[in-house]
Amino acid sequence: MRNLKMIVEYDGTAYCGWQRQENGLSIQQVLEEAILLITNQKVAVIGSGRTDAGVHALNQVAHFKSNSTLPMNNIFRGMNSVLPPDIVVKKMEEVPDEFHAQHDVKSKIYFYKICNQPLSPALGRNYFWHIRFSLDLAKMRKAAKYLIGTHDFSCFCATGTHVKDRVRTIMDIRIKTGDDGMIEITVESRGFLKYMVRNIIGTLVDVGRGKRKPEEMKVIIESRNRKIAGVTAPACGLFLKEVKY
């Protein structure tokens, strides 16, 4: 049995998320069906974690086990020949049997893109959140500092989530203006709660608009109350950038 690791890039616009679901087409399902078509074997593709509907990935990591005798490069090229244009396997390699794409993760890096200008561009609208109100990045950076460290992030967890342990560690969070003029907010953590990044972004935007003071971020975190935090930012602006092992 071989253990094959993949680096996958995808546009999440047309999908119900990473995980296979009954109510829509998922990234996991498409990858598994491509592998079945090429190797004639049904496998389970394990990702580093779930991305929600509409969320994109530059470097999602996944693995699957197969006893196919096909050369790895044939599987790699074959998959890319049958995958839709919005999913690409960028790299494939054989790894030790004990490697697990989810359990071995040290940290993940996501970034969120905001288009901050009066009019929303017609092009690229599936890859950013358009905000026409001016945002104060200095205040947003000040508020972001309160997020770094180990906290109970219940205030940023999706309502209805059954996860009991909501303590997570944010290792780094940065806010900058990218080369394309978009605001980019990068967050690195060992693990995330459902909608955690998008809820953080929504709250930081409130600070940037002057609806909240930066110091309120500390109060929001300590409250552990989702109702006190900001709105959930749209999925379209979120990208899984890197998974570290």
C-alpha cells in the first residue's frame, strides 16, 4: 500500500466545501472520483482540514492510500487531465506510511482579501470582499494584537457548532496592502474553529470602520459570546495559503 501526498489548488466558488456532503459537490468528492477514474480504485482522500463552501485554497494538503501499480507520475498527470479547470493537483509525492495530512499539521496559514474602494470591480468579485467605507488599518492592526496567543475563541465560533474545546492559539496575524491594492489579512494558527477566520475579519472590519474601538477586541474575546462579535465575512475572500508540518 502506497501513501501519496498531494498539494491541491482550487477555486471554491462552485463547491459546497472540502468535505464530501449529500447536498452538493465537494472538492473531496471530485478528487476521489478522479483517482477512481485513473487507478480504478476507490480511495478516501484525507485533507489537512475542511474549507467551507466558497473558500479557496492555494496549497491544500491531502493524502490517500492506494495499492495501484501505476507510476506516481502517471497518476499525477492522469488526475490533472480529468479534473475540472477549477481544481489542480500541483504536486504529488510518495510519503512514509505514517504521514497523515490532518493529524500531523503544525499550523495553517489563511489570508483574506478585501477590496476597499468606492466601487466594486466587475472582475475578480469571487476573490474578495468589497467594502466601500474607508478602513483604518492602524486601528485594525491594534485590535489584531489582542487575538495573538492562546484564548477561548467561542466568540468567533459559528453558532450551532458542537465542538466543546474552543481554545485555540493564534501564532501570528498581519494586515497589509498587497501589490494589487487589496487589503490582505493573514492569520496563522495551529487550528481553527468553524467560521473563526471569517468572524475575526468581520470584527476587524468593524474596528476599521470606526464602529468599535480596538480595545473592545479584548472584551469580545473574554465574553465568549458570538453575538457580541462582528458579522461573518463572505467566504469568497478567504484562501488557505499554506499548511506547515
